[in-house]
Amino acid sequence: MVSVNLHIKKSFWGNGFFFFVEMVSKYSFFSYSERGGDHMDKIRYGIMSTAQIVPRFVAGLRESAQAEVRGIASRRLENAQKMAKELAIPVAYGSYEELCKDETIDIIYIPTYNQGHYSAAKLALSQGKPVLLEKPFTLNTAEAEELFAIAQEQGVFLMEAQKSVFLPITQKVKATIQEGRLGEILWVQSVTAYPNVDHIPWFYSREAGGGALHGSGSYPLQYLQYVLGKEIQTVTGTATYQQGATDSQCNLALKFAEGTLGNIFINVGLKIPSEMTICGTKGQIVIPNFWKTDCAYYTDAQGNTVKWSEQFTSEFTYEINHVNQCLQDKKLTSPVMTKELTIATVKIVESFYQEWFDNE
């Protein structure tokens, strides 16, 4: 079992986390369209990969009034051409380098397999392209810090893709906590389960960045800090895995600032509900599939339960609108998904994999 104590390492977080917490209430991810963005040029996205997530991301792009998809790249031209045809994407590239050199591309979205995140992002950033990089951001802290350093040197935007914190339901959950309607938050729990991962051929490969915690750990770690407005002080964890393979399930125990305790469980193979529960002295909130949800259930102190519902076409659009706004405002990092939050999360996940597997 590994224990990571973040409370005594203030220099690692610096003031970035608190900037992240304070800014979310001031910074509107939805204001761009509301302030007349339609007359502005659209942000032109290039996609580096033909991964399974791409069709859903493209659907989210097309729901955004300020974005359009310009091109898609694969190491095999035929793969890029096939997906470009299926999704009506104008340009297909037979290499990542071609995509990065296209001057008509404003930003590159990178959803490659986990181990490929660092090299793909480094290529794009070094060519002066802003990057939206899928989670997990990188597999180790050194790579994450290097990418942000390159982005700073090149003067381009870089953000970890974390759609969950931009969802309307997430905003309602956070506001409810901030308003004190749940009272003192004492306990939080996140359960994420997938019946199978057969569609991910590299899932059990450590070298490829597979594993339950790599695949889904950043979602609850970052979501909970966002809605609670508290940093993680300590975290311990354990995992189940076969010899030579990566983790098929893991369990983390957390302590947040001000004494809030929490638990994160991630599993592949169980058919159980995936949901997050936030419990306070005056009520609780249950959020099914919190990373993509359009609903939540609020129960007050008298036991009355109300369903919140926020319908949308694509869960990606809110994140995309935020990225568009950051680019229009010439920001190099997001005031919501900050560099500090991303690096802290990478550090936590990396620490567990080192403890679980380095001495095997």
C-alpha cells in the first residue's frame, strides 16, 4: 500500500490550486456564445488519432457555435481517410507531423493511447500548436512538467481534457456545496465500473499506460477537488492485478482539507452502478456516471429527494466552449483545469504505480 501526503508539500501545489478554486466562480465557460461569438472566426480543430472517442468528440465540436473540425491524422493514411469520410472531416493526414504543420489548424486534440500522450503532445507543442490532451495527461510527473514548459516557451495553450468539470450538473453540484445546502461535507465516495475492456487491446499493458487507475483515476480525483473546493491532503491505495499485467481494480482512501474523508473505487469486470455520492450534515447528492452525466439526485435533511436534470446533445461541448474561450482570450493555461491540478493528479497516480509495480 502506498501513502501520498500532499499536505506537507505546499511548494508542489504553490498557489495554483487555490487560484483554480477561486476562479471557477468568476470565469464563465459559457460566456463566449452569449457575448456574440458567432461573428468571430471559428476555432479550427485538428485531431491526432482515430481512437474510439473521436466520433463523440467531433459531435461535441459540431454542437459548439465557435468550433469546427478541420482535419484528422493517423500514422496510416487509410485509417485517417476512413474516419474522415465517416465523420465528414475535410482533410485526412497520413502522419502526425503533417497535421502539426498545417497552418489552417488552430488547436490539436490528442486522444492517442495513454503511453503516446507525451510524445504526441510534445510534437504538436514544439510545432507551435495549442493542445487539448486527453486524460491521463502523462504517465509521469517529469513528462507533464516538460509539456507545460514547452507550451510556455512556445507561447501556446495547453490543457488536460476533463469534460466532467464543465458539465451543467457539475456546476449545480458545486454551487449547492458552496451555498451550504449540504452543510459540512464529511464523506464522499466515487465508484466507477466497466463490465469489460475488451475493446481496449492495450488495457492490461503497463508499457502502454493501461490499468484501472490510469484509465479512470483522474476523473474522480479532479472532480472531487473541483466541486469541494478542497485539495487532497493524504491518499492511500491498493490494487488487484495479475503477475505481469496492470491493475484491474483499485481502491483509494482520501483525506481532504477540513477533515472531509473520501473513497475512490475503480473496477473493470463488475456490472455495478457507477456513481458519486457527496454526503453532508444537511443532505447528500448522488451523481450517476458523474463524468458524463445529465442528472443528479439531491436529498435534503428531511429526506426529500429531487432529481436535477440538464439535457444536452454532447457532454464534450462545454469543455470545447471553454477551450475556445481560452484561445480567444490568448490564455496559455486554463483557469479551471489548471497546470497545478493536472500535475498534482499525475503525481498521485504515478506514485501508486511505482509502489505497486516497481519491485515486482
